[in-house]
Amino acid sequence: MSNMNTNPIAQSFIDKFTDFSVKVGNQIYLRSLRDAFAAIMPLFILAGLAVLINNVIFPWVLSGSTLETFKVWGEFIINGTLNIAGLLITPMIAYYLCRNKNFKNPIASVLISLSSLVIMMPLDVSLIPEGQTQSITISKILVYSNIGTTGIFAGIIIGLLSTALFIKLSGVKKFNVNLGENVPPAVGQSFAVLIPTIITLSVFAMVAGVLHNLLHTDLINLISTLVQQPLRQINTSLPGTVFIYSFGNFLFTLGIHQSVINGVILEPFLLINTNENMLAFANGQPIPHIINNIFVPTFGMIGGTGSTISLLIAIFLFAKQKSEKQVARLSLSPGLFNINEPVIFGFPIVFNIPMMIPFVLLPAIGILFAYFCTFIGLMGKCVVMVPWTTPPVISAYLATAGDWRAVVVQLIIIIFGVFFYLPFLKISERVAMRSSQENLS
């Protein structure tokens, strides 16, 4: 293990950086956002399976009108998952923010957040009828394009703002309506937040009215144009993704889970790219994005954060210390399902200077290599949301809707990773041996 602890300056920096990162990760709004996305992730995985079945499995065995009949199954699932992503994330944010703030009436916040989101929807929507070239304007309708992927960022903002405002107003005693103890509890709770509910929704209605009448726009269009697209272009660009993801992995080497950074700054934007890819694939359209939250873990988290499946292989083939082989044996089974806390904390990689280097760099190299292979057409883009616990090789095959070339790319990264980890593994062994000798002397 590294002798970092003997350097007071380095240790002081690590301690301060750790404290700062923990504060960021535990920030109540960021934590609520992370919890909300975790809650709806099973729905997106189901959507990915529906896309895979509709566009890969069904065409293998069906054709013509029969195929179209069966594909309705997947289309209904997509409508209930991807196409209402913004509508799903808003109440989840409201619920988890209430829970993290210990607010006693989260159900009211869920209802208010949903109502606020619909209030902020545009009154008029321009649509092009099927078979036509000219758009028409339809009033007072909700369309999937506004409550789906495009509406995710609006859902995040409204979920956070409406809930924060509602909780604040509910804390004002003058706004509480008390009907006494002789009414049913549900009725009492409802009337207790009557005035905060009226004020919160009225505020959002006034904002929507100003946007509609004075600026001739709506929140969805405003956020998409001024906030969501610029941020997504930066965060999900190749340099942005590699930097943010590598920084999150670096935090893990300090004992701070990478989701502190990646789960808040990167994954929401990558998820939007994923949803757009799955919808395009489902509709037979060109796939728009190489980088999404299927691509990054499939080629940058093979065996878990740090792509440690390569480290386990290197240990089995080349390690000399019995303790390392024992840790590798215990870590192999969970590692095959991308669960690698045993090797991160058992080897350990945390605070182990030699092992920190490949742990951070190998995922970045894997992402860069897979991006290059996709860009030049050596493999297809990732279009299917697969569970993050899907084992290597299988994950690459399923994520690209059955492209065997993606499996080859993933195997190349794994093999390269074995030899990339190897010299650092040897250095780590020497450091541990020397530290042991010094402790005995």
C-alpha cells in the first residue's frame, strides 16, 4: 500500500478534498436528484428491452403485418416510459426532496410538482400531420415531445423549485388551515396545505403567463434552447464525458463513490442521449449519439468502476502474493456483474497511489477507443438500455442490438487493460512488501 499517509501535506490536501467532495455529494438537492433518477431507472431498462425485442428479436421470427401487430407491444411500453420521462422525473424529485428534508407530506408535493409541470406546458403546439408538409397549430394538448426526453430538464427544474417553494410556504404557521381533530386525517392534511398549494401553483401560472404573453415562448422551449442543449453539448462531448467520468473515478480512489459526480453532472444528460437513441432506433431513424449512458459503462466500466475485470485477470495470471489472489477470488463473482467494491476496498485501490493511476486512466482509454471504433463505423452505436449489472461481452452485444463487433471492441479493451494494470500491480506489490519490511524493522 502507498506511503501517502507519511506525507502531512499530501494527507492534508486529501482530507480537505475529501471533506469538500462529501459535502457536494450530500448536498440535499443533488442527492434528491440522484435518488430520483435511480428510482425511475427500471422503467428505462424496460424500455431498452422493449426496443431490443421490437427491433431485433421480433424481426428474426416475424414479418409483414404480423410483425407490425406484435411491435405494438413495445410501442405501448415506450409510450409509458421514454415518452413520459419528464413527467416521471418531476414527482420523483419532489418525493425524494421531501424525504431528504424530512417533510411530512410528500404526497402533496408530488401532486403539486406534477401540476406545476403541466401548468408550464405550452398552450399552443405546432405539429405536422402524417402525410403532410405544412405544420398546424393545436391548442391545449400535451404531446410526448414535451413531456418525454425533451422535458426531462424542465421536469428537474420544476420538481426542485416547486417542492422547495411548497415546503417553505408550508412552514409558515399563518398559512396552515386547521380543521380540528374531528375530521379524517387525509382531509385534515389536505386542508393544512391548502394555502401553500394555491400560492405555489399560482406563482407557476404567473410565470407561464409572462412567458406566453410577453416573450411568446414557454418553459420547455426556453430551457431546451438556453440551458439543456448547451450543457448537454459540453457534458456529453467526448472531452467533457472523459473528464467528468475520470474525475468521478478519481473520487472513488479516495473512498467517495463516483456517483457523487457522475450521477449528478453526467448521467442525466447521458440519459437524454440514450432516450433519443432508443426512440430513433425504434422508429428506424438514424441514431444521433455515440456517447450516452449505455456506451460509457459498457466500455468504461467493464467489471465495475475502473474496469477492474482486467485487474482481476492480471492478478490471477501474474500476481505473486497469496492475499491478492484471495481478494481476486472473492471479487470475481460480483465483478462479473460489475460490482467491484470488494476489490476497490479489499485489494485495496483506495488511497493506493500505484493502483489509482490505471483505475482512473483505463476507463478513459476504453471510452476513447470505443468512440473511435464507433465513429469510423467499426461497430454500431449503443441503442438498448441494459442493466448495469449485465456481465461483460453480453453487455456489449445487447447494448448495440446484437452487433458482434462491439463484443470484439470490449474484449480488446479488457485484454489491453490486463497489461495496462500489470506494471502498476507489480509496483503496488513492491510498495506493500517494502512497507511490511519497514514495519517489521
